[in-house]
Amino acid sequence: QVQLVESGGGLAQPGGSLRLSCAASGFVFSAYAMRWYRQAPGKERERVAIIFAGGGTDYADSVKGRFTISRDNAKNTVFLQMNNLKPEDKAIYYCNAWSGLAGYWGQGTQVTVSS
């Protein structure tokens, strides 16, 4: 019954922007930290950003200053605004809900950065 549905991925040029969305249902969204992960072929899964239930945020060093995570609890949605995209940002991006005791994953959305 829990669902996390990512959208907004696609093709961007280096220096361009994309905005990812993750629509959540089936759990108490406001009580969970929400995270964005990414994984490229042959590489380890990387946590990109987290927004805590209280609104605090943290980012991977590789995206600091370029990406912004936000949430709208009224809409049960978390966003990832990605600016100044680089080719190394190419990956499948996954939405994750984490309570500290349990977590849920979305299906992922592909982000490609290429000229």
C-alpha cells in the first residue's frame, strides 16, 4: 500500500536544470525523513540529499550548492531541484522514506546529462 512515485527525470545539458518530484502515499509522510539516492551503473548507491521531518537538510559534498531538497507535507511530496547539472550526475534517482525503524523506496527516475 505504500507508494513512492518519482517523476521529473529526463535529459538535460551540462549546466542545465531538472526538478524531481516524489509523491508519497500509504504512510504518515510528515513523520518521515525523506531522502534522495542515486546510482549509476558500476557505482555504489549514493545518498544525495536528506530532509528531516523537522525541515533540516543535508547534502552530499558532490551536490552541495547545486541541489536543493524540499518537501510539501500538505501534498505528501518531496522535491529535488537540480541546478548546474554535470555529466557525473547521470544516474537513476530514487526517493526513500526513512523513519529510523523502517524505510520505503520508489521505482526510480532516470536522469541523463549530456550535450
